[in-house]
Amino acid sequence: MPRNRRPQLALAALGLLTAGLILAFMTVGAKGNWDFILPFRGRKLLGLVIIAHAVACSTVLFQTVTSNRILTPAIMGFDSLFVLCATLLVTAFGSTAMAGFDPRLIFAANAVLMVAASMALYRWLFRDGTEDLHRILLIGVVVGILFRSLAEFLQRMLDPNEFMVLTDMMFASFNAVPLDLLGVASLLVGLVTLWLIPRLPRLDVMALGRPVGINLGLDWRRETMAVLVAISVLVSVSVALVGPILFFGLMAAALAHLAVGSSAHRHVLPAASLIAVSLLVGGQMLLERVFAFDTALRILVEFAGGIIFITLLVARGRR
Amino acid sequence: MIRIQNITKSFGRTQVLQDVSLDLPEGGVTALIGPNGAGKSTLLSIIARLAPADGGRVSIDGLDAHQAPSADLARLIAMLRQDNHLTARLTVRELIGFGRFPHSGGRLNAADQAAIDRAVAYLDLAELQHRFLDQLSGGQRQRAFVAMTIAQETKYLLLDEPLNNLDMKHARAMMRLLRQISQDLGKTVLVVLHDINFASCHADRIVAMKDGRIFATGTPRQIVAPEVLADLYETDIPVHDIDGRRIAAFYD
Amino acid sequence: MPVLAIAIAINLGLAALSLFVGVSQVSLSGLWAGQDDQWLVLIESRLPRMAALILAGATMAIAGVLTQTLIRNRFVEPSNTGMMEAAGLGLLLMMLLFPAAPIIAKMAVGTVFAMAGTAIFLAILRRVPMRDPMLVPLIGIMLSGIIFAGSSFVAYRFDMVQSLLAWTQGDLSGVMRGRYELLWLAAVGAGLAWFAADRFTVAGLGRDMASSLGLSHGRVVALGLAIVSLVTAIVVVSVGMIPFLGLIVPNIVSLALGDNMRRAIPWAAIGGAGLVLFCDILGRVIIMPYEVPVGTIMGVIGSAVFLWLIAGRRRAA
């Protein structure tokens, strides 16, 4: 029986690429004391890897739950929802009181709020099934704008003088990942990944859509809700670390499908994750070392991702 | 046996199913017919636990279709819908392999591979098995999906309007296949059909529905009769005997 | 027309209110008593602000009516067709390359960029044969996002984030005498749209229908979108982006009155002016003595109403 070796080959190539980029990130242009450089760059690298992995996994999972290759949590407003949850929490307790808390505690509270709120959002968005893709997309996009506007409004109300400080916090850059959250973020992302591994075959079935999934014996409601909790946790981690990024996940997932030419999650998930890591680590290195210009990575990602999104939409419209 | 007891269902204010009760014995092909909006597809979806009922219960060999673990039911009953659009890009063999999921949980062993081989052979898909689904014609794709339900090795098979979008040749082949499946593999087949002549020629039993209720049940000879059809479809339909089969002539 | 009279009366009331709301005290008794400082605030700041509010609101709403008629989609307006962001990019590039250019030149370049943005948008739409009404604004929002990412890149590279923010957030707190008068030009453009309303209505029936009625479809659409681009560029350069205004006001007018443009335009103008006046007054009083920019408030109200409009479509379908 002829077996398709392409996914394995693609994964191996991506693995090598990622490893090479990581090595370069750690060593290129390093001057002086290694005892300082390694931990310093290592923390930065860890941040980028966690963000990339969280965004890639949450996107692929979301596309599986919705049986669609265009929808992503960020595009459907989940990222903005996290910002809104965070802002609501600050509004409720006051910014001075919040300053006294451990940031990890605040993050945990945000994540819990986020899980509950995203369940409600998902139920509302998909209450009529996913038949009418464009409307659901448009509603998701506008919901995202609404959340963002509400968050901005609340931030203005909180402290008009410190508004810029607050928005800076929400739009942290890849270069300034909050280090105090790295530990808890790695732990959460690691746990979710471990939880996913035995579920890979079930995810493959889920990607066939609700009717086929139920027919093949999935407890659809429970499974989707469980995956959604995982997505919410991953989104919470990535937004808390770098703020919302609209198109990055879409880019990673689309490229992963192209690269492995398979729909099996055991290929797509690692591929998406490796591609995301390569894009972030490689892009950050390129901007820092070659162009000496390090704030713009997210802008470039949004620019390229937006073009990919429109291309996907147009291609889909043609079919 | 599939036992349907007092099923009711409404969407908003429209009552789609009103107190439907029906016993489907094992074996043979049963055709579900009736005018548009009679509730045929809804009933099928409720039996296959794709939609919840507002009231009543469905039991399949004693298992409650909406209470029993979905995984157990998946080894007992399979359903094929008319719209089988997939986002995932799969080969025919991969798709058929998913039919083994209820048995294997996703890790295919030798027995699963053998079942897949049988399904591939049964539907004559050996040539196509490594092609991607989106490279197939509509009729071929339909066969691949039927092969998936065969590999699922369930006792019951439900199909919702499987002849939609098929030309005469493929429609006829599909109906022959369903009969063959029920004879060779001992499956109980329940199929929603629009064309009553296919029901008349290929079904062992016909269940006619109208306005969310069971209108009549019987053999093709009993149901495909002018007086029954006139009431069912509210239009006069002459019926002819051609080579020992009842054929409704509604094309004039 | 008693309803029209009531609407105008409400607008006049809001306009009058906007003169007397704010951190610096301005009151009728003070003005009557001839207090110079109050007269100064009134003439230098409050009156220009009121005029800017009315002009920006009315012209953006008319621009929305025109965009929707010509693109033949209910859910588009300058801020989700690439137009507003492209105008902003044009202004930014002018600031960068020719910082000393007069404002009218900057506005002209902004207009040209807005037209180019619209052209790109229309070119993408032509490549989508399936014209799902929901797809059109979706592509527009994403295109706007891409253009905005381009602007942000330029702004970061050349340290101009502050100027970019000034245009992206509709804010009238800085409006003073001598800094808003370009808006009168926008009003001229909007007036032109009213004058040619019948042509635009016919063009809105589609190329085939318009041609069989003897109208040069392409030319009329180009003229209409040029007017919209001009209005958009002027509003962006004088008060910043006010999102959704051109979307929700025309839709509500259309729900109430139908789609004859000649009838819809005055109502859209009144509605737009009234809504912006209301939002601006709200922004001034809600956290006195600070201000919430009108763009922020419109973002919340506008996206909520837009959502309601799309959801309403669900019921109709």
C-alpha cells in the first residue's frame, strides 16, 4: 500500500528550520558575558515560543470545532474579549487596588472570567449552526470591534490621564513580554498540550463536523465545550503576554495546512506550532539584528496575515 | 428494533412532528416518503440523535437514543446526510477509516484495516481509495461515504435523501446498493426518498408521513395506490402496474 | 411635516446645549452680563465646535448614504471600505514628506488616497463572483486593517504615532476657530450629492439597469465615490475618524423611509448631526472635567447598532 510520507518530511523540515532559527536567535550578534546573554535571551525565547504555540494551537482547535478554515478565535473576537475581561476586572476593583495584587493572581482571575465569557460568546455566535459563514464572520468581527471599543471606553473612564499607560499595557510588544507571567503561562500551555495529545484522533473526527462526529459516537456537546475551555486558556495566555494579534493564528494554520498536505491533527498541530515559532523567532531576529528595529513585528504580522485572510475569502467565494 | 414513541418536535411556532409513534422491525429496506414539510428528515435526525426531541423517546435495540452513550450508539446505528461537505481534505481510504472510529478510538489495528478493505471492495473503490475526495465526482463521493458507514459495521443504517443530485444511472445504482446491503450484510435500512417509484421498486416497507404524523405504513403494493397517494399528496396520481411493480405516473 | 420639525427642533436643542456644556463656564446670564471671557470661549471654542460637530455628522452620514447606494450594499461606509484608513495614510505621508505643505494640499492628497483605497476595494470585490452581502463589509474591514497596519508601520518607523492617533480617534476637543473651516468644503460636497441625488439613485440600481436608462454608469459612480472620498479626507484631517456614523444613520433612515436618495439625504444629515452632537455632549459630561472622545463613544454605540442590524438580517432571512 503506497503511504504518503509528505507530512513526516514536512514536519522534519520544519523542525530543523525551527531549531536552526532558535540556535541563531540565541547566539547571533552576542557580545560579552554568556552568563548574562543566555538567560536573558532564553527568557525572551521562551516567551516567543509560548506565544507562538498558544496562538497556533488555539487557532487550529477553533477551526476544528467550527469545521472551518477561515474562522479563528482572534477574528471572532475572543482576543478582544480577554482585553474586555481584564478591563472589567480593573474597573470592578479599581486600578490602585489591582496594583497591590500579584500579577499572576490577576491573570488567573482574568483567565477564569475569560473561560466563562468565551463559552457564552461561542454559544451565541453559533446558536444557529455554522451554515452561513460570512454572516457569522461579520458578526464575530463586529463583536470584536464592540469589545475593543467598550474596553477603550472603560479605560478612558477609569483614568483619563493614564489612558495611554493602560493601552500600552494592553498592546505590549513581542519585545517586552511580561516575565512574571512566564512561569504560569508555560505551565498552562504545557498542561493543555499534554491534555491534547491523547485526544488527537477525536479531534480528527470532530473536524468532520457535527453530524458526522455524532454519527461516529462523539459526545459532541461535551467534547466541543472541553476543547473550547482549552482554547480560552490558550487565548488568555497569548493575549496576556502580547495583547491581541488578529491574523497571526490564521497565518500559521493556513501555512501548516499547505505544508503538511494532511488534515490529521497529529501533523497539523505540530506543524502550525513550528511555523508559528519560526515566524516569531525568525521575524524578531531579522528585525532586531538586521534592521535594528524591533517594535514592528506585530504590525508586519497583521499586514501579511490580513492579505492571507482576504485571499482565503476570495478563493472561497470562487468555489 | 427501532421503537419510536410519542415523538413531538417544533421549531418556533411550527409543529413539525406531532406525537409520532412507529416500530421499525429488523431487516429489509424501509422507505420514508411524504410531501415536503411532512417531517421526514426531522424524524430521521431525531432517531440519529442529531436533533433533540421536545417529547417522547426513541429506543434502538433497547438503548435510549438520547440517553445512552453516544459511542455505544455509534456501533449500532449510522446515518448519512444528503449534504456531505467536508473542510478536511481526506483520501477515500482515510474517510472510510473514520468509520472504524467507534470501534478503534482512532488507532487502527489489523481488524480495522480488514474491515476497511472489505468496505473498499464492497463498493468497488479499490482504484479510487488513495484519491482525495475533492477529486471525485458526486456519485463516487457518495459511494465513499456509504463505504464509511459500511466500515462502521452498524446494524442500522439511516439515509436522508441519498438520491439528491444523482442522475438516473447513479440513483438506480444507489438504490440497488441499499437493497444489496440489507440482503448481504443483514442491515436494517431506513431511507428518506422523494421519488415514490424508487420506494415502490426497492423498498420492502413504506412509511408515509404527512403534516408531522405517520399517515400510513404498509408494503409498496398497499401504499402506492391511487386512493392512498391522492390523500397523501392531495393531488390525483394514477398508478400503473408495469412488470409486476406499481408505478405512479405523475409527470403529465 | 411635523416629524421633520420635531427632528430639527431636537437638533437645535442639542446644538444649543453643546454651547453651554464644558469645563469653562459659559452661561446665558454670563453672556448677557457681557463677561468677556465667556464670550471669548463661546466664539473661539464652543461655536466652532458646534459647527464642526454638525458639519462632520451631517456630511459623514450623507457620505454613508452615497457609499451604500453606489456599492449597492447596506453595510458599507467610508470606515469599512478602506477609504478612511487610506485617507489617513495619505495625510501621514504628507506630514512625513512635505510637513510644510498647506493644509489644503494635505487634504487633496488625502482625498486622492481615499479614492485609491476605494479603487482597491472595488477591484477585490470584482474578483469575488459570489456577492454575499455580508462578505462585502467583511473584506472592507480587513482591507482597512491592512492599510492601517501600513500606516502604523510608517508611524512607528518615523516616530509619528502621535499624529496617527490624532486622526484615528475622532476627537473634537481641539476644535477652535481657524481649525475646522475646511469642513464647510465637505458640506459643499455633500450638497452636490443632494443636487445629483437622482442620478446616484439610478446608478444604484446597477450597471445594466442604469445603462438602459441612459446613464453613464461608470462616470456617475466615479463622481459619487470622489465626493465621498473628499468628504472623508476632510473629516479625517479636521476632526479624526468617526467610525460607523455613515453606517448606522443611513440604515435607520432607510428602515423608516425607504431608499429614495433625494428623500433620504436630508434625514441622514439631520440624524448624523444629531447623533454626533449627542455623543460629543455625552463625552463631555460623563467624566467631567475630562473628556471621552466622540470617536470612542461612537465606537461603542456604532458597533452595537451595526451588530443589531446584522442580527436583524438573520430574522428576515
